[in-house]
Amino acid sequence: MLREKKKLIERGFLFSPIIFSYGATVEGIPFSEYIENPTKIVRALKTVYQYFNTDVITCCYDPYLELKIFGYEIDSSFYPPKISKKSHAENMEFQGKMEIMREGGQLSVIVEVVKRLNTILENVPLIGFINGPIKVASYLQQQDLAKEEDFNKYSDIINLCATLTSEIIKILGPSGLDIIVITEELPTPNEDVLDHVESFYTTLLNIANFFQLNPGVMLRSFDESYSVYSDIFDCIIISDLSQVEVASNFERIGYALPLYILQKSSVEIEKYVDEVFGKLTSYNRPFIITTLEEIPLKSSSELIHGLRTVRDLMTRWNDES
């Protein structure tokens, strides 16, 4: 990792909205053509980076990547893509599919994008978002396993998904990616749950750290009980302003802005974001400021303006602090 990038990542407070699919709009092409063409992705992401003045480039965001590997049919001529669901995934063999993904699937496109961006924008950190094992297992089971009373009953399918996640990290690791965020749904912790989550996340995080990927886990749900997860995860990214004090137990904190906030007036955005910055920096300098969801392919002018407003606020905050 170049010294400049390392300094930025260590400093934190990185403006890192999830802007990936929007590149198809920038290129003026169908999403299905965009997602398969590394040249067009790189060109679009460079334009996005320059327009929004982000600190980081999102060069990996495919919420259906794991489902594709498991054999689900994803029709990306639609946005969001249409998913053809399967009923049973517990005994699926995916090692052969992993070989295919290494050689010519979506993962190979991502790797090529990362390598090219590292060449043309060598001092800009690159971030990738993937799904965590529990979230993927919930897709396969078609139920929210994080809310299941007997969470450990699903250990086999979760462990299978954890193996898949580890393989994906191993493929992305050598590409030159700098930060990897695992979007996950964690269950309410108890002793058994913590033991199970730690058993597979220790491996995943060790792999990420081996490749110097600076891992973080992004959660949609977070409450006081989740503070004990700080024994497993160094970096947590939350979206609930009321839980910042609880999250201060973690070594690094990130914040994910809900998209509806970005569509408010400049005055309302400034009020909300100033509160976020004030709370976060009273405990720790935040790692990244991202978005809870991806910026849509077809985004309103209000949403685009909201992103630029946040960028201006972060610049001002940096200048004053």
C-alpha cells in the first residue's frame, strides 16, 4: 500500500458513499452492459470520484454476488436485478463455481477494475462491499436468521456461507483493494451466539488483515447489547445516531447515512450531519462516512445535491477541527 493511501486510511473521516451502479447512468448505457465491462466501470468511477470529490472509490458493490455463485439466476437487465430464487441451498457444492468465478465471472471483473484504478489513481483508497455469511444464509433460507430464536440451528448453512465469503476475500485480497466492508445482520448476542460468530469471523478477519484490507462490518440494526461484539470486530459501521456512545467501545467507528436524509433540504442535511460529526468525534475520529444503501442507478437531483452537501460539510468540518 502506498504511503499516501495508508496515511488517509489511518486518518479516517473518509467520505465514501456507495456509488457503483450509478456509473451506468454516467456512461449512458444499460446496467447489464456496464456490470460486465471493466473499461466502462473504471471510466465511470473515475468520473464519479472527480465529480463528488470522494475520498474513496467504491469499486466493488454487487449485493447479489454470492447468490450468483450459489447458482441463482440474476437478470441484470432490470434494476434492481430480478432474482430467480431456489428452495434448497444447504447441500450446494460451490467450489467448481468458485473456479469459474475466478476465471471469468463477476469477481474477475472486480479484480480487473481494482487493478486499473490502482494504476490511474494510485493515491486514492479503493473500497469494496460484500455480504456477510449470516446475511447470505438468510437469502438462501429466505428468512432473517439474525432474528431466529435458535440461531445456532443454522450453523451448517452459515458456515457454508462463511467459507464462500473467505474465498471471495482471498480472490479480492491480492488485487490491491484497500478497505473491505462486510454488510451483515448480526443476532442479539449471548454466549452461544458470540462463540459461533467468533468462530467464523476470526478466520474472515484474519484473511482480510493478511491482505491489509482494513475490514469493517456494517450493520443496519445496532443496540446496546451489541457492544460485546467489540471483542470480535475492530471496526463497526452503524446508522443509528442514538447508538454512537455504545459503538464507542469499538476501536473504529463508521457511520452510514440513510438515503432519505440526503434528499432533505440543505439546512436539514447540515443539521443532521453536524450532529453525526459532533457525536462521532466526541468519542473517536470516524473511519468512513458512507451510505446505508447504494446510490440508485436513477437518482433524483435532490439526492445528488445531498451528496455534494455532505462533501462540503465534511471539508468544512476538517478545516475547523
